[in-house]
Amino acid sequence: MDTPYAPAEGKGRKTPHLFVLAVWTGLGAFLAIHSWGRLGVGQIRSPGPGFMPFLLGVLFFLAAAVTFAREVSPRRQGEGERKEALPSNLGKIAAVLVTLLAYGVLLERLGYVVTTFPVLAVLFFAAGVRRWAVAAGSSLALTVLTYLLFGYLGVLLPSGILPALSFG
Amino acid sequence: MDILSGLQTGFAAVLQPSMLLYCFAGVFIGTLVGVLPGLGPVGAMSLLLPPTIGLSPAASIIMLAGIFYGAMYGGSTTSILVNIPGEAASVVTCLDGYQMARRGRAGPALGMSALGSFVGGTFSVVALMVLVFPLAEFALKFGPPEYFALICLSMTVLSYLTSGARSKALLMVLLGLILGTVGIDSVSGMPRFCFGSAFLLDGVGLIPVAMGLFGISEVLVNLESPEERSILNERITNLFPTLDDWKRSAAPIARGSVLGFLLGILPGAGAVMASFLSYAVEKRLSKRPEEFGKGAIEGVAGPETANNAASGAAFVPLLALGIPPNIVMGLLMGALVLHGVTPGPLLLTQHPEIFWGVIASMYLGNVMLVILNLPLVGMWVRVLRVPYKFLMPMILLCCLIGVYGASENPADIWVMVASGAAGYVLRRFGYELAPLVLALVLGPLLETNFRNSLTLSDGSFAIFVTRPIPAVVLGVSAVLVLTMLHPKTAKRSRLAVGSIE
């Protein structure tokens, strides 16, 4: 469901969000300086390639700085500190991300079938399928089904080390 | 081309077996996406954008549009049967729909939801046909300053109406605009923020970013807190509401149609706000307000009608002005641009087959959806029983294939995964992602119109205040931005409208 996700809040640190705001502020400053110095803002009557990025950089810097200042203001401190709670399944989330990145690296080298089958098995396991036979069977079925379906739809999936599986 | 001949053209185009199939595929997938919590219409459209690139522009838009308004139908099924909204615009339906189901009236709740949605959807299509031409004709008088102002307003209102912190939404809009500047500048041909990377010369791709932000991050959020679903086990009977149900629902349906349509046109408002406001209105006007929250059928009829009316109305600014009022229309606009078609007032004259084809498909799509959601509701109940642990890998695989299939460049997979990780982190810190993606879509258009305006005025910013439309529109935007940054109003809004459709 596409709805805003409300992270848990309670007592604790709010340093991580301040760090993010500091990064935003630095990013805005960098954009403004880079656009002015490297890209060139041109003239008002004929704006250059750096004109819009410069304006956006300045606005971004100001918006982030204002938000940062508000977060560290004494009045805000009196509202009670908020904790950016660490997710309970951080390891699982990290594993999924690493698996997806590995998929991007290996897809064209090993091919769709050889890459997708083990990746799906890992994802099924991460999602909570505990029996390896079920995970492996579901992975195999989904790999074959999607290979045939997307091949029919004209999506060219790499055959990799199994050239016999190429369509067309 | 008058309306009747236009409809004739549209139906002639759509009543082809292949077009009917695309329309059906769109509404079917939309209903499925609406039924299943975890992947909203935006995520689904992002996934299906790449395969539709190979289709004709009309077929692509018909299918993608079907996903959007199909999800409005499907979302109510899971709201009524499971008390979990399938998508944001069906949150309100949980309040009374689920209570009706608990009292053994799941059938009439589902039936009234589907029929109200049909009325709202049909009303919005008719109103769209009537309104779009005068609006498009008016828009032909628009120049770069007017378009610049309207795009600013669109992004500002979306940020203002966010349910999260408005200052954070503003930061997301600016970040999206900044990302939109990456790549080769269209005027000077100079690479911007590419840092020697050939991959970035074409800019930050909408498809991998949207799929990462909405598809991957949603999965990561669900991994954090997997939900347990229990579905009501009673057999669903008597799908058609009683006469008394109709007497109570007729006025809410009529009001919901109008309210939903008006809100759907406004940038940033849309189906979610329409459903909430409709519920509030019906509760205020009801002779039995104490029944709301305990199974009042008006609490289902009004909001479901309103959200479907709003989904049709959202096409008005996109097709007439070329300005998407929400993220879904932003994706549709992205799809049209990928096909080399520019939405706006000239679309109606240059590509009438696309416009009338979409109109005709919306008529037919609404009929298909009533059939899918009434007699075939049992099918969706079975789908609801599929555990999320099996759905999650399928969703991720669709994301991977979708993004690779669009460009056959594995680097896009890395962009998608990085966007997914970034989206997950941003959501944890309370940032909403719809303003970012809408700004990414509109950013290049905003810049082009801004620079052209300054070229027209020989460098004078007065062009934005001496012309009436930009002056008024930018004035409203400025007030909203200042309100967003003011300490007292920058905190979380109490109206839980959600921001993404």
C-alpha cells in the first residue's frame, strides 16, 4: 500500500536525522558552488546550464538549514528527544539489498535462469519460507514461468552461460 | 471533432480484440494490486511501464490507466474483508465496510462499493469529456510563464497536503528537481553532474528510480513488520444491496461523484483526500451519524464513489494542460513522453486517437470492473489468502525484470536498488517519496519553461508578476511555501490523507 510510513518514535537519540539534514545542507551548498563555478549561470536574459541548479542548490541549502536549525532549537529540545529506532530485521533487509545488487552484477554474466533461481531462493527464505524444499521448488517454478512469460512478451533476458536458452 | 464523433473514433479504436485485451489486463492487474496490500498502483505502474514501451501509445496508456482506476475498485475488497486497506484511498472504507462484514453484510458492502465506484467512475469520464476541450482551448493561450507557474503550484500543493512534515516534503520536491538536472542540458548540450560517467549522460532514469522508491522500499518496509491477515470466513452472499441500502446511498453517491471530481482535478488532492472528505461530509449530513463507524452503508458508498470520481478527474489537467496533478499522472505522462507524445492542449488535435481511445477505454474499463468485482469477488478472496512471504519475492522479481527489460542495462538495476535503499531510509525518517518523483518528472519541464520565460522577457522577472495567471498562481505557491516553513505549521498535518496514489 502506498501510504506514508510512520517510524516508531520514543525516547532516545535523534542524531541520525540531524546527520541527514546536515548532509542535505552540505549538498545544497555544493550544488550552488559547483553550478556557479563549473557550469556557469550565464546571464539573466540567457540563462546558462548552471542557472537552475544554482537556484535549486540555494533553495535546498536554505530549506535544509532552516529545518536543521529548527530541529536543534531549544524549544524543540524541550519537546522530548525522539528515537530513530533501528529496524528489528536489519540483517534481513541488508541481505535482501545485497542479494539484489548481486543480481545486477551477475545477470548478464551467468544468465537469467542461473542467476534468478538462487536469488529467488534467498528471497523466499528472507521472506519467511523456512523449508528449503518449498523455497527451492517455488524459485524454480517462478524462474521458468517468468522466463517463458517475459520471453513471449518480448523482453530480452540474457542467456549467459546457457546459450541454448536464448529466444530468437 | 465533436464529442459524438470523437466517441465513435474512440470506441472504434478500443473495440479491437487486442485493445480490449490491454484494457482488461490493466483493470485486472489494477484490481489485483488494489486487493493486495504491499504494492500500490504507483508501484504496479512502475513495474509495467517497461513492457508497455513496445506497445502503441494508446494501448500503453489504456493499460496503465486501467491499473490506476482498477486499484480504486480493488482496494475496497481487502478493506471490507480484512480491515486492511489495499491502497491509500480505501483507508476510510475500513471504518464501516469491515463492520458491515462482521455483521454478516459483506455482500452488500462489496456490492455497494463496486456499484458506487462504477457511478463515480462513469460520472468522471463524462465530465472529463465535457471539460477538457474548453480547458485545452484556454490552455492554448498559455505561454512559458503560465506553465512554469502551474507546475510550481502543482508541486507546492502536493507538498502542502502531505500527511508528514511539510518542510520534509519541500526538501523532497527540491531534491527531485535537482535530480532532474542531471544529464545533458537540453539548451547548451553541456553535461551536468555526470562527473565523467557516461551512464549519467542520459540523466537519472524515471523507471529505475520510481520502481526503487515505490516497489523495493515498500518491500523493505514490509520486511520490517510482516503483517498477519485474518480474513472473515463467512460465505459472501447477496452482493446486491437492498432497497433500503439504495435509499440511504443514493445521495452520498451523487455527492461523492461531484466532490471526488472536483478534488481530483486539483493538484495534490486526489482520490485519498476525496474519500476522506466524502466520509466527513456524509457523517455530517446523515440523520444517523451515530451509526458511522459501526456499519453505516453511507460510509462505504460515498467515499468509494468519490475516490473513483477523483481518479477519472485527474486526467483533466494531464490531458488538457500537460500537467500531472499527482504521481500516478506523472507516471502516465512519463509513459507518453517515452512514446514521443507530449500531453497537453495539442494532444487533443494531434493525437485524437489517444485521447478518445482513453475515454472509450475508461467506459469499458468501468463495466469490466463491475463484473470483476461483483460476481467474481470470490476469486479475489482466494487471492487474499496467499501469504505475503510468497508474494514478496514475486514483486521483487517483477521489479528486476521490469527495470532490466526497459533498457537492457544492468546498471539500472543498481540504480533501482540504491533508490530502494534510499527510499527505505527516507521513509524511516518520515520523508514522503511522491513529491520527489513528481518533481523528477516535472523538473525538466519546469526548467525549460523558466528559461524560456526569461528569454522572452529579456531577463526580466517581471514577466511572472505582470501576467495575471502566473502572478496569482505563484502568489498562492509562495504563501503555501512560507506556511510550510513556518515553525507552527511545518509539523505533521492532522489530516491523514496519505500522499501517494
